[in-house]
Amino acid sequence: MTVSVYLIDPVAHATFSAANGTKADLARGDRLFLGLNCFEPGQSQASHVHRGADKFYFLVSGKARMTVGDETCEAVAGNGVSVGREFLAEANR
């Protein structure tokens, strides 16, 4: 199989740490940023806003309590959570 520079394998970039969540940049451009966040149970990402860019969280495995603005939901593997650029977002696993 020929591997294209356009094919991204997030699993190959996933790393975990018992101390805190980890991040990897998978793609970056003028209008798009694709990052991989990896969390162990009990770890979280503090509320934050990405000004000028929307964000999309896709859960590869596990589950997370996601808060977007004033709404909280339980997301599981295979779910996606869309966050508009004006909203605060927080992730807890």
C-alpha cells in the first residue's frame, strides 16, 4: 500500500501520561488546525476559547463529559462535538 502525505493516522501519534493530558499537532494551516488530545481517566482540559476558529472534538475511544457554553453532555467513542469559535469548551474524562 502506498501511504499518502494526506493520510493521517491519529493512533500512531497518540501518547498518554499519568501526570497530565498530552497533545499532538496532526495538521495545521491558515484555516484549519487538527490536534490530538489524549487523556487518562480523571484528566481534563480547562475551559478555553479558540478565537477565530471553530473546533471539533471526535472521541476515538473512551468517554468524556463535554461542556460547550452552558450545555454539558456525555460523549462516547464515535461521537463528535462541534464547538463554535465564540463558545467556551471543556473536556473531562
